Amino acid sequence: MPDLAHLWAGDLSFGPTGDLAIVDGLEMGRQRVLRRLLTNPGEYLWQPGYGAGLPTYVGLTPAVAEIAALIGGQMTLEPAVAPDPAPVVTVTAIPNGLSVDIAYTDAGSGSPVTLAFDLQ
């Protein structure tokens, strides 16, 4: 079932017919994973435990192993991510932030997915 297209920290966008844009498949899974990882716990009123809160680590001394474990744990909670094989998470300290690389399998299609982003 499609979902509204909504990239993290962006506005909803319009589709080609003027309606709200929708997304499905691998892109929907990527958007959901990013939303989970970048949302701070407590920001969703009815799901106070939702989110990894990765932006709270910006500016702190990076605890790379701790952050990688946090991401891995959150990935197991995301329905878009297949549990087997387990996601592979790589976190690297970069100047003024972190670089995150994730490889996982989409639960719906079984396709491999890569996701990479920097937190600065």
C-alpha cells in the first residue's frame, strides 16, 4: 500500500496530477527508515518510544559502536526491513559529525537496499 511521499525535514510534495505525491516500494522503505532513525524518541505523541534520535549525537564525541548498535536495533523494529539477512550498519566519524552507511533487504520485495547519509 502506498504512503505519502515525505522526505525527512521536507514538505509534502505534489504529484503529476496535483494531488499529494505518493511513494511505494523501495523508496517508501528508505523514507520510513530515515524517518525512524532521525526522529527523536518522544516526538510522536502516540508512539513515545519511536525513533533513534540520531540528530542528538551531532556535536558530541562520537561513540561509533554505540550509534551503530542503536541503528541496528531500530532497523529490527522497522517493518520495511527484512530480518534476514540482518542489516549491515557502518558508522564513521567525520569532521563535525557522522557518516552512516546501511545495507539491508527490503521486506516486501526481497531486494537489497543501500542507504547512506551524513549527520552534521
